[in-house]
Amino acid sequence: MAYQKALSHVIACSEAGLLPTRLDDAGMQQALVVLRQNLGDLVPKRSPSGAGPAAVATETAEPVPVKRPALSKDPRCVALAVALKPVLQASCPEGAGGYGGALEARLHPADAQALGGMELIRAAMRRAARQLGWRVRTVGYARERLVLVIVQDVRDVPAEFTDALEVDSMSASVEMHQRMAAVGDEAALSALGPGSVQRQTEAFLQAARGAVKADPEAWR
């Protein structure tokens, strides 16, 4: 399965609330079973108004205000979007003309809160992606031990760039199989180095820390 199709399937299962809340080794195995069982059958849930899929997929114990200023106008969101723009650009496969980008960040809740919370991070990702011309899809989860935020470019890819995306997809698939084969073998996993999500999360955190350092007053 192509990477973009696989990511869309993961997001759809996530939006439907089918994935486990804890992504440890057992949770990952359970998630793989769910993903396989729902291939070709899952239709993302839509809101009663028909406005689109219930992509927020956010669980939080904090009360949601009835009315609040747009997060896109928050100075923290603006600054974070500027810092994240090159990170999103770097996520696009080489030779794909800027198409096919996606960024997944798995954050400690304290790190997410220090940046303004999961929804502000999503808004910043969305803002940065739109500035790059992406047609954007985002997903966010806030759990007790994990905050997960994903942004994906879902534009149709011109024919001249499909080969580059296929090469990138095959490379990602090879890496995934290598990691699955190395599960339980610490030496083999260490030799493979950080995984793609870990690399993307670190790139996100470096950009976010740079934004905070450049304008600390915005986060006080």
C-alpha cells in the first residue's frame, strides 16, 4: 500500500475511534489488527450537518469555552507556523514537486501544553501547510501520556511526480518491515536508528523550541 493511502487509512480509523489509546508494543500490535480488519470497509464518520469527517478526534478533560478567539490569530500560532513551515517542506518526498508531505509529532503532554495545547499546535500546522499550498487534513489526540498531532497534504498529485512518491513509499515500506522484523532485538533496532515518526517529532520540537526562544514573551 502506498504511504499516503496507508496514512489516510490510519487517520480514518483514528477518527472512528477504533485505535487503542496506548501505543506501547501491545497497543501497536492491536492497532495493526484493527487496521487490517478495516481495510476497504471503513467510512469516516461525518458530522450531522454533513460538513465533513469528524477529524478533530480530540479527547480532553478541559472544558471547551462556548466562544473563543480564532487560534489562527494567536501570536503563538503565527510564530509556530513560521517555524514549522520548513519542517513541512522537508517532509515532502524528494523530486515530488512539493506534493505528498506529511508530519506526525508524538509529544509529551507537558511539551504540548507549553506550546499552547494540542489545538493550537494543530492550528499552527494547518496554517503553515496552507501557506505551502497544501490541501490540508489534520488529526489531533490528547491522551493522559501522549499528544499526537498529524498534518497531511491530500492534494491530487500530478502524473509527473507519481514516480517520486512511489519511490518514497517503497523506501518507507522497507523501513517499516525492517523495524517489524527487529521487534524484540534491541541491537538490531539500535542499528536502524530513530524511526521516521521519531525523526519528525524531533524536527518538530527543534522548530518549536526555536520559535519559543525567538519570542519568549508570546508564550508567557
